[in-house]
Amino acid sequence: MRANNFKAILPTLSVDSIPFWEGCDKESLLLQCCNECDKYFYYARRLCPHCGSQNMVWKVSTGEGKIFSFSEVCISFFGPLWDDQLPYTVALIDLQEGPRMLSRLVLEPGQQPKIGDRVDVIFVEVQGKKLPFFKL
């Protein structure tokens, strides 16, 4: 599937997530990092989930990770308008910095992902927004 044919449910931005999505639009995967315990986390929030600190900064991720788990979606949950997306693969990605992220895998014809495969982030434009997907 060509990148310009992707469909997605676009995110609802919150005060906490705006920097993440602005980074994606600039093709930069940003993660929050706690200045107190030095741990990264994903998704955006106001308190560090590791130590409770509010002292956090946004840092650029390498965009590299490994597949923790994946599933091939073969049924359109959004009606016939999404049938041209099938099948597609969603995956839990363990990012190099530590957080686990749910995303979509962009596969070439014949590629078969395996748990533990290394992946890299790519940014796919959907309806004017760039979304972080991953490729083998």
C-alpha cells in the first residue's frame, strides 16, 4: 500500500500531547523524560509515572525499537470505507529509550514481522497530519 493511501483515526490533541504531535509534524518522535528519575515515558502526561515528579522535558527519540507483539487486522471495524486498508498490522513497539508504543507497521509485500524484529519510525501523512508508524 502506498503511503498516501493510509487511513487513520486522527488524534484528539490535549494540552499535554501538543508537543508530541507538533514533533511528529516535523518528523521528530518526541518522548517525555523525567528530570528527577531520568526515565522516559509514552504517552504524554503531567506527572512522571515512575516517580510522580512534575519536572519533565521533551527529548528526541532515536525512533528505533523492537516488536514486542503484533496483530494482523483482517476485518474493518470502521465499515466498508476502510476495506481497502485490509489487511494491516498493528504492533506494540519497545522503543530504545524504554517506553512501549502502540502503532502501525508499514510492510512491503511479502514481509512477515516477527517478535523481536528491529523497527524504525517513519512519519506517514494522513489528512494533513503526520503519524508515527514503523517499518522493518
